[in-house]
Amino acid sequence: MSPRRTLFALAAIAIAALSFNATAQEGTIRIVLGFPAGATSDILSRVVADHMRQALGQPVIVENKPGAGGRIANELVKAAAPDGTTLLMTPVASMSIFPHSFGNLRYDPFKDYEPVAHLSDFQLALGVSTKVPAKTLAEYVALVKKDSKWGYYASAAAGSIPHFLGVMFARAAGIEMIHVPYKGTANVLQALAGGEISAATTLAADIGSLVRADKARLLVVSGAKRASAFPEVPTFKESGYDMEAYGWYAMFVPAGTPKPAIERLSKAAIAAIHDTAVNKRLVQIGLEPTGYGPAELARIMKADYDKWEPVIKASGFRGQ
């Protein structure tokens, strides 16, 4: 390349960088979340948004776009301008589970987004109604083996990670469990508290309010170690089942977003997670703060994609 052409190229890059920096520092950054206000993911989003607002020096808002288990939010962010002003806050399901469980997915998690930050892990749990005459996982398995009516279990959405946790456990325990999908976590908890459904697989954090009110019984959590919010509840491995599962929440931007924008947003999001007050708040609601960058998020996303594929295929589930 001639010196003159090189000079023009460098000038073009400089102008683009200046243009990006001006855009990045102006306007409102929106965090799009595919779940309603009040959910654990909503609390996480708003706590992180508040800290990012201070760090970035510009407005950061949360837009709740619930529906289709979070897929609507994914589609909105996929179509957004890749200018560093639109973020997707999403759990593991929409990125690593849904590609296996839905045949008409209108986005590709690995092509349509860029990883920004892994914010937290969360444990899953199996809980039962207080009307179920079982106080331990062993007692529940024996009960289902004796009478299959106790094997009906709810989750907040078909094709979700709680749905497939139930599938995984039923196979490990050699029992028949029948999945009953509800529309959202609030409906699952209401059904469990009222005895409408015998059991439910959900986020450990979400079922906590029922457990504390003696309206549900928590039998097991899914992590490698006990959940800090429920130190008295054993893990699957402690209960004799060689299985472990975590969910997570993370941030992504549309594919094509400039690297400087990703780095800026990633740095602000990770700083929020490592803030003492934010960290404490997340632990209070049952999350396990992480704060990983884009490369580690991409690795975790692919690992979970591979892990859940055989479980989902064995279930025979294929959503529309």
C-alpha cells in the first residue's frame, strides 16, 4: 500500500473511532430483558444498570420484553443497531438450550450476538408442595415409584433449563415424571403453594419465598455445593445422584458491535458485579456473582450447549 493510501486508511479509522466515541458517550443504553418486572433476572438487571449508569456517565435503563421464554427479547436485540447502546440480558436457556429444543428459532446464538459479560450463576432446585408426604428426595422418589400421580412437576416454560433438569433427574432416579409447563415463574409458585401441582423445578432463588413461608418444601439443589441461601438443603450428589447443573445470566450485544463498545460495556458490567454492595444484593436474592469477560462467557456458553444437547434429544421434546 502506498504511503498516501496508508494515510487515508489511518485517517478513516481515526474518524470512525471518533464517531464511535461520540455516539458511545451520548444517548441512553438499554438493557433488554425477556422477563417481567419483579423476577430475579429483573432485580439483577436493575442493580447492574444502576451501577453501570454511574460508571458510564449516561442513562442505562431496563426494558422488560417478556414472552416466549425470553425469545422475543433475543429477536429484538438481534435486530437492534450494533452501536453499543443495546444490550441483551439473558439466562443460559436462550443461548445454550433453545437451539436444541426449538425448531423454528429465529436467531443463532453464536452468530447473531457478541458476548459482553457473564454476571452470575444460579442454582436450580426441586421443590414440592406441602401437601406431598415427602420431606426428603429419597422419600419423594419412593412416593413417585409407588404412585405416579406424585410425579407431575411444573416449570415456568417448556423447553427451559428447569424443564430439562426434571428430565435429567427422572432418568437418573429411574422414575416417571410428567412435565407440566406454566406461563412464568409466578404461576408455577402459585400452583405449588396451592397444591395444584405436586412438584416444581425452578431457580432456587425463586422458590425461597414459599419455603420461608412454609408453603413449599425444598428437597434438593443442583450445584456442586449447597446454595448459600439454603445451607440445610442437600445437593443431588449428596443425595446419591451423579448430576450437577447451573444456570447463568449474561449480557450480549448484536453482532457487528465495535470492539471498543464491547470492551467499554464489559468493563462497566464486570465492575458492577465486583462492587461490594451489588455483590451483597445478588447473594441476598440467591444468585452467585461471577463477573467474567467475553472470552470466558463464550467458553461457558458453548460448554453448556454441548452438555444439554444429549439430555434434550433423549427427552424427545421439540417446541415450536
